[in-house]
Amino acid sequence: MTTAKVWFITGASRGLGRAFTEAALAAGDRVVASARNVEPLAALAEAYPDALVRLPLDVSDRRAVFDAADLAAAAFGRLDVVVNNAGGLLYGMVEEATEEQIRAHLDVNFFGAVWVAQAVLPHLRAQGSGRILQVTSMGAAGGMASVGYYGAGKVALAAVSEAMAMEVERFGIKVTVVEMGGYDTGLFTQGTTMTEALPHYEALRAELSEMWGDETGPPPATAAPVIMELAALPDPPRRLVVGARSYDQVQELNRARTGLYEAWEALSRKAPG
């Protein structure tokens, strides 16, 4: 008989976080679902009154995150799967973004995820087990024009998460960097902060718009079964791309980067380091 898991999911009110919450509940698990606004989870709380706890949380507030982690661990007596999903998008060219926009973006997408990881680790270490799923993006494979700060936060989170995976594995804690593909999460609408556009980049914006098109991607619920299977693996990978098309795109980016290194190998080798 499979024991029900206890999940702690940030950014759970919409998009991927909502899909993961619904999938876990449907599987008979229990969920502590956090978000800045938990009202969208009201109907779900009524449907699962004994299995869902809603927890208002702004992950950029470190003290609030630590308090929330204590409440989450106490809600059902343990934490089995922590999904670091809360995030947003800063859309605009590197030159256009203000200091306030950049700091606010990284406060959520990078520092917020770090605060959650730091806050839950004592609980997971004490129980000698647990999973942390760090939701990044296929964009963590490298920088892309107009979403450079989004990519920067995800790359930084991936690097910290790989280091953390090495540090905590001896305590029975597994960490996976989950590189999500393009799903219809509302990220480009509800979750987006726009820079003030400079005219110098109009042509590039038009090129990017034509390249990306109007496709919104598949529903987030289509990714949930992969996350459920990942959470159940006894020996999960430290990185996983979620999405067939995204997997191909990530591999293409990796091959292009390898080709670039190889093309300039002779110059690289002129230095002894």
C-alpha cells in the first residue's frame, strides 16, 4: 500500500502550481498550497477539506517564508515533496529594465526559491527524507533576448540547486531541477512585468514576436503526471526537462553550445589554465 505524501507547493493558485496541487489531491495526497492570493483555491479547499491547507505567502519575504515552512510542516506532521514553483516574468531588453524591476524580479524568482529551500531543509533533514523540486525553465539552458532576467534567475536557481543536491543527499533529501517547457500558465499575462520599451529594439521585438507566434502551449495539467511520477522515483535525476518539444529544443541548444566551444578550441587552449 502506497503511503500518501504531503506536498508543500508555492505559487499554487494558478498555472503549474495549481495543476500540481490538483494532481496530488486527486492521487490521495495532502497539500499545503501557498500563494500571495489563495482565494482561487477556495473551491478546491471545499472539495478536499481534510487534505488541503491554504497558506498565504509572499516568497520574497524571508521571515514569512520560514514561518510558513514551520506551519506547512505542522499541518500534516511532515513534508515529503516541496515544489518551489512561485515566480513571474520580467519582459524586456537588458538595457530597458530598471533597478527596481530587476531586484523585485529576482527577489521572487531566485531569492524566494532559495528562502523556501533554506526554510524546509531543517524539517526534511530531521525526518531523514524528502524531495525538493526546483521549478526552473527550459530557458535555464541559456539567455534569450527580451527574457534575459527571467533566464538569469532560473540559471542561478539551477546552479544553486545542483550544489544543494550534493550537500543534502547524505541526509536522505533528493533535489531535482525541473526545467519546464512552454505551458499555458498565464505567465505572459498575469505574471508579467513589462519594461518601458526603447525604440532602438523595435525591429528585434518584431522578429521575436514573429518567431514565437501566438501559440500559448499545452495546458499545465498535461505536465502534472510527469511531476507525480518524478516525485515517486526512488532515485530521481538532478535535472529533468518536462515537455517533448522542449526536450528537443534544449538538446539543440546544448549541441549548438558544444559546437561553438569546439569551433574555438584552438584559441581556448592557448591559455594554460
